[in-house]
Amino acid sequence: MNAMLRKRNTINYLLKPLSKFIESESVAGVLLFVATLVALIWANSVFSDYYYKFWHLELSIGFAGYAIAKSLHSWMDDGLMAMFFFVVGLELKRELIIGELSSPRNAILPLAAAIGGIVVPALLYWSFNAGSPGSSGWGIPMATDIAFALGVLSLLGKRVPLSLKIFLTVLAVADDLSAVLVIAFFYTSNISMMSLGIGAFFLAVLIAANYIGIRNTLFYGVVGIGGLWLAFLLSGVHASIAGVLAAFAIPAKTKINERSFSQRLVDYLEEFLRIEPNDAPLLKEEQVHVIGKIRQLTLAADTPLQRLEQGMHPLVSYIVLPLFALANAGITLDLNSLSQSFSPVSMGVGFGLLAGKFIGVVGACFLVVQIGWAKLPSDIGWGHLCGLGFLAGVGFTMSLFITNLAFDSEQLIMQAKLGILSGSFLAGLIGYLLLNKILPLAKEPVESA
């Protein structure tokens, strides 16, 4: 009995960080929705001119002769979104080391779902746009917006099994990885080999620092931003790739194992308790010394990767992504723009997210289960998976990001945004309604007599 309790407590301990991540992503989804709504209202109000003028204001960073000048909108894409991709890289590395992606057996099903949810939407988009000016937008319907998708799931409350949330999270993380690769190989042009070589040098510095045991996060921040990110920004390779590469160079090992940490922490606590308290506002010198040793011990037991991920995730989820949505979701909706909803680009993006994701995710899962390579989790049925397949079609943030890389034409960008908004909205709505019908009703509290 005690062994079972210990095992259950261990499982709960391991899942606690993931549960906190899912909860924070759900809140971020609400903020994204609010930012999107504000952008749409602003872009369709009497102040719409100010919306477009504001995001096209030029901002220069640097000094005379060495300044980089970009519009505020471009700084959002090249600067703040690099932070988003840095956190994505940290999450990917964690998942590959200790998460669901670390076990091939557990990873097969969500990875298959991710691959299906990448290939089918791209092919569906291509079927609408092959040989047309919009053909380069095939990557737009590929990714899943984890914050929005989990935000929709959170509306269903505690009825949603944790395994379903974990499955969606792993699928979206794998989607993000595919989006990074697509950006690196297909949406990069005019490469400066000199700047790229400088970036490779700074990446080598980060990897070497990790290897020799440097764990100072400030060092990685200075080299990563002032060196790697800036070099990639000037190279023609999108700066978001620098964020992912920098994340994979962050140390992910502790200096001390769990048993040694626990034992030494107990020793320090006993040492602190042996010191006679002075009942004064300030601690004794001996007490301060012991607290310093505890602080050093906790740093040795922590990893820079997890420390950065926990510190930066709220900043990215609650500030960076809502700002990105505010800058990119504004579309002036009039008769002319609504007529563009039936253009090949809009239709390709919309159907790619709504139908392509569903067919790809559910179809790939069905295939690997039938072959015998994987099994559905015990508390997830095919009905749950169908609802999740639709939720995976909420591609908002990454889809908008790839749109800005795929097209130079304002008309094609507007058409793609119409497809993203309509496809993501319908996919989220259908996924919610389907899961709401399938999931058991919440139990009513029993009133005492």
C-alpha cells in the first residue's frame, strides 16, 4: 500500500510542472483572444488609420553608422518573437530529455498525429494554390497554437482528462518543431554567409560554455542576443532560428543529484537551527552564512534550462504573444475584404486548418494504431481524438507568423489572415462542441440535509 502511495506521489510530482504549464497556457489563450478582439475592433473603428500607422512606425536601435532600423511590426516579428522561439526551444529540449518525446513508445502516437497534421494541411493548401502567386503559403496551416487550443479546452473545466491535454501539448510542441524547420529551410532567402559564419561562431561559444560547465544565465543571454541573434538577424536566416539554437545550447544538467541535495539541505537546516536566534530585525553573521550555502546548493540542484523556461514562459505567454496578436490580427472587414474570403489563399488556409488538420491528426493516429505501433491512452477514445483533431486546427499565432514570411503582397497577407481567423475559429468551435458532447457531465455537489 505504501509503495503504491509513493508511486502515485512520484507521478503527481513529475506531472506538476506540466500541469502548471497547461494552466498557464490556458490563461494565455484567453489573453490571445482578447488581444485579437481588440485588434479587430481597432482596425474596423474610426481609428483604423492609427492602427496601421502605429505598427509601421520606424524604430532604430544602435548608434551612428551601426544602427538597425525596422518598423515596429518588424521588430515584433524579428525581436520579440525570437523570445517566443527561444522558449519553444527550451520546451523542446526538456521534452526530448525528460518529457513525452524522450520515450519512443510514448512519443509515437503524438508524433504521428503531428506529422499527419503537417502533411495533409500543406497538401490541401497546395491543391488550391498550385502554380499560383499564393503557392508559397503552404506552410501557413501546418502549426497548432497551443495557447488558444488549451484555452478552448479549459472552457470544459475538469471534465477533460489530463492525458488529453498532455497529448495536445506534445502534438503542438512537435508542430512547433516542424514550423521551425520549415522556416529555416523554405522561408529563408538572401543569405549573408559572413553574418551566418559569425552566428555559427557565437553558437560554438555557447556550446563550448555548456560543455565546460558555465551556468550563468546572464552569460548565455549576452552571447545569445548580442552575438547569435544579431548575426542571424543580419544574415537573412530568420532570427527565430537563433532563438531555438540558443535554447538548445542552454545547460540542462544539475551539478548535484537529488539524494545529495536532500541530505545536504537537511544538514544546513540543522546547522541553522543550532544557531541561537537573536530576536532582532537582522540575522546573525552565522545565519547569513548558512543561508548563503543553502542558496548555492539550490542553484546547483537547479538547471539553467528549467530556470529560464519558468522565468520566461509567463513573459512570452502573457506579453509577447498578445502583443504579436495585437499587431497582426487587425483586418479591415468590408465588402471588398469579405469577397477575398473565397480566394484560393483564404480557402487553402481555412480548409487546411479546419479539414486538413482533422484528417491528418485522426488519420495518422488511426494508421499507427491499426499497424500496432501505438495504442490510445486508456482514458482517451476515438471521439476524444476527433475533438482534439479539430482543436489542432487552431493555428493562430504560428500561422500569422509564417504568413508574414511567405508573402510580400498585402493582398495575399490579408487573404491568408482571413483564412486563419475563419479556419481557426470554426476548428475551435467544432472541437469544443464535440468534446462538450462526449465528455462526462460535471458532477453536481451533494447538498447536506
